[in-house]
Amino acid sequence: MIDLIAKRYVKALLDGTDLNQVTAVCDELNKISSAYADEKFVSIITSSEVANSAKVDFIISLVDNISTTTTNLVKLLGDNKRLDVIPFIFHELKNQISVLNNTYTGVVYTNKELDSSYVDSITEKFSKKFNINLALEQNICDYDGIKVDIDGLGVEISFSKERLKSQMIDHILKAV
């Protein structure tokens, strides 16, 4: 539900504005969205004891030299009591800018660090396959295999050792 609300605000932001202005708004929303990771900030924003105008002023004060577009957006969200939608608006706006620029970012999940030439090779092959500009970063976690997740395109490709092992066992059992 909140995603649908965010999409409407992003659509309104994209209509009639140029890409540079939208990118600047996205950068400002990124700074504001990072504050939502702090519990104290969220408690202030969700508090019924703090006036909406004070919440709006507080959010606007987070960004130096904030644009009028972002200011008006935050004021509109404050008037409609939807300040909690800002991180979702940022995420959706970032995705839409990626689509307009044909530039995407992705993450390679593995349990050990891969050589940079290998990651570059994966980046090049996916860029050719999907005809996009792609930037991949590594995330070392406990995933036993390799998984590539390209945000914005909805692409996730994975290879798991456990899955391969179970498929081999099934194949052997069927052969017997």
C-alpha cells in the first residue's frame, strides 16, 4: 500500500521536471531517508505530541540548501500526515532515475571475496545481456554459492552448492 502511495508522488515529481532537477531531489531525499534509520528520529516523526509543522521544519533542516521542490514535497507530505513515506519515495525515485538513465546497480552475494576481474567479467556480461549500464558491488555473507541481484530490473540469478547437490542426488536416484 505504501509503495503505491510512493509511486504516485514519484510520478508527480517526474512530470514536468528535467532529469538534473529530479536527481538533485533524489540526493536530498537520500539524506533525509538515512535519518529514518535512527530510532530517535522515527520516534519524533511518529509522535503525536509534536506538531506536524515542527516535524516538517525538522526534516527540512536535515539538508543544507534544500531545493524548493523537496521543501514543497516535505510540506505536502506533512500536511497529509505521510512523512513516513519519504524512504519509499526515495527508493522508487532512485529506481525511476535508473530506468531513465539505463543505469542500474546490483549486488553479488558470496561467502568469500571474489577477484575484482571476476566481478568485472560478470558486470560486462550482464551489461551486454540486458543492454544496460551496470555497476556491481560485493556483499560477503553466509550464502553458500553465488547470487547476483540487480535492483530495479527485478533480476536475481543464483547458483547454490546445496541445490546442486540435491539435484545430483535426485538425478542419481532416478537413474537407479
